[in-house]
Amino acid sequence: MYVPMKPMRQHMTKILKFTQFSFRDLAVAAAPTILAIVGICLIAYFLVDPAPPRTVRLGTGQENSAYAELGKKYATALAKHGVKAELVPSAGSSENLRSLKEGKVDIAFVQSGSTNEEAAEREGLQSLGSLFTEPLWLFLRQPKGKKPITQLTELRGMKINYGPKGAGSPRLFRQVLELNGVEKGEVERLSLANTPATVELLEGRIDGLVFTSAPEAPLIQMLLQTPGIQLFDFNQAEAYARKLPFLTHVVLPQGIVDLGQNIPAVDYNLIAPTATLVAREDLHPALVDLFVQAAASIHSGAGWFQQQGQFPSAKYTEIPVAQAAVKFYKDGPPFLQHYMTFWLANFFDRMWVLVLGLGALILPLSKVVPPIYVWRIRSRVYRWYGQLRTVEQAIDDATPERLQEICSVQLKRLNEIEDKVNQISIPLSFADGLYGLRSHINFVRQRIETLMGTPAPAPETVPV
């Protein structure tokens, strides 16, 4: 027997549609839960562990100082990773420390001995490690026909520039003079910035000046090679280092400035604090990693007073070192940053926040999805019971005079309801509800036909 293909396809399509799992209903049922999970995870991502800022304020130093030159190198290193370092000039270490406490900068170069562990913890400061030794340079004019000055007690009555207020050298040099019994006022103190003080020294208007700086500073390089300018030799350097623990004894080797001209002509003993990177405790850990990595690339080489790989280091600092910096000095940079960009590695490193958020939310919220899904499917059937109840109510409220008329109208309405019900598509596991609705429609139809006294023809149904 020949069966037309088109009606057969339509019939099979209805059957397949009827037996399919309703992905659309599942998606709608799960949407509120998914949105809630995404929203809470985003809140956790941005509030619990926010992304590192794109800009950071770095306190440096005076013009032509080592801190100022280093600030430019750090800015270049951070710019490669999309972080802008705003360089904030200062008089030096003391002003940088004050700016950190007041929140004017996020991180700065600070000289060891500027504070202590208790004060740093109280002010919410942390060290990212020591970077290099920065000797105390005392340059003096060498009068013709006189012996070089060999003791600090010989400075009495001289004009010496200690450095501007806010620099680290005035405080340190004052401590050194006190150890030698030189009282305040016995040396005429000036507080000029490094560059104008150098001009005053070269013009002969002052007798000496003090720096605390790395030897790479342009003014240091110039003064070491200027005739008539004497570098003071701290021949008691080891004793100073014992009395002031934040100092170390370093030696400026003969010929280190210029081997051909043998500058300097002899070894010089110097005392040196250590330059450190100090940051506020609220500096993002990812930026701590970035700064420590920049420090490793800038300061790890050999220098005049350091060996290869000696710096940066978690040693030589009295301020507690940040955990992220300690981890870097122990294990190196984060694993992911070996293979990814800084921002991508930081994103995946912070994904644990989302994992915890998902773990806490998915299980309880997933229990809400199945009931919502069931309710959506069954509501397609249950909502027609309201229509069916309306038909019955209209018949129950009809007067005997109008009963036939109302029954005829409600019968047509009932047929329309059944026609629409036959077009409902639901998963096979919920078919019992649909068949129950259709049987109830037939029950109401039989009741109407009984009241009319004449059976009405049943409407043509759509096979399921």
C-alpha cells in the first residue's frame, strides 16, 4: 500500500518534536542561576581581589641623582607590561618616606636607617628588598699647600652642604659627626640641592658637600675626576659599620673610575647605607612582583661595590619584606609569567577567586534549576485548565432560557481550546499531563453535549 511521503514526514516530525528534550526551556530555567553566579563571581573578582592598577606613583629623588636616573629605568621596565610609572621627584630618602606615610606615592626609594621595623609596621610600609649600596660621599676642596683632611673633627668651622631637607644624607651625616664628638653648630650647615651645591663647591664658596648616592650618579662621576676636589677616606669605616648596623664598609678600588689615568690613585674606604624599595602595604601584589622583577633586571649585575647577583636582596633592610618579594627571591618569578604576558598571567593567577565562588554557588543554585524546568513544562498544560474552568463556569452560570445558546458558544470555544492543546509540544516524560488535559476536555465536551441534548461532532484531532 502506497503511503504519501509528505504526510509521513509531517507525522514523524511531530513525533520527534514531541519526544525531544527541551533545551530552550532548560536554558530559560537556568538563566537566572547562571546570571546570579556570573554576577557574584564578577563582584568577587573585582572586590575580593581587584585587578592591579595601570598607574603607580614612584618617589625618586633630586635632579641628576641616582634615584632620578633609576626612576626612569623602572618606568621603562614597567611600560613594557602596560603599567605607567608616574615619577614623583623629591629631595631624597626622608621626603620619600614621608610621602609614603601620607599616601602621596605608592612606592619609593628609601635609604636604610631612615626608619625602624616598629615604625614601618605602624605606618603600613613594607620593603621590596635592598637594591644597591649607596656610599656616603664627602667631597672637600683641597687647599693648596695643605695636607688632605683625614679626620672628621677637622671639619669644625667649615661650610659643609649636608643636602636638602628631605634627603637621607643630612640625618646620616649628623649621626656620623656625633660619633666623632662634633657638636651641632660646630660645622656650618647648608641645605642646598645637589646640583647648586656642586656649583658652590667648584666656585669655592663652600668647603665641602655630602651625598648618599650610587656611583653612577652624574655628579659623583664628575667630582671624582675634578682636580682640586678631595674624596674623604673613612679609614675607620669598619668601626662605623659596627656602631651603626645599617651601614656597611665598602671600598672604592684604585683605578675604578679611570684605569688609564689611575683615578682614584689609591683605595678609598667608604661607609654605605643600602638603597631599598619601600611600598605601602596596599600596593597590589601583582605590582610588587612587577617591581621586584624590574629590580632583578636593573640591579643584578656586578658594580663598583657589589658582586654579580648580590642585589636585589631581601637582606640589608630593617623594614619587613613583603611576602610576594620574599617568594620571588626564593623561587623566582611566578610560573605563568614564564609563558604568558604579565596581564594574562595575573588573570589566571587570580582565577582561584572565581573557582571558590563557583564552588560555593553552583551546588546550591543548581538545585533550583530542575524545579523551574519542570514548572515551565507543566505550565504549558496547566494554564489551559484555567480556560477549561472558564467554559464550565459559563455553563453553570447560564439561565435555562439561554442554556442552549451558551452551550453552543462554549462548545465552539472548547473545540478551539482542544485544537490549540493538540499543538502543544512537550518532552515525552511529561506526556501524561498532556493526555490528562485532553481527557478532561473530552469530559467537559460530554457534559455540554448532555446539556444540549444533541451530541456534537468531535473535532478532528492531530495525531501525537
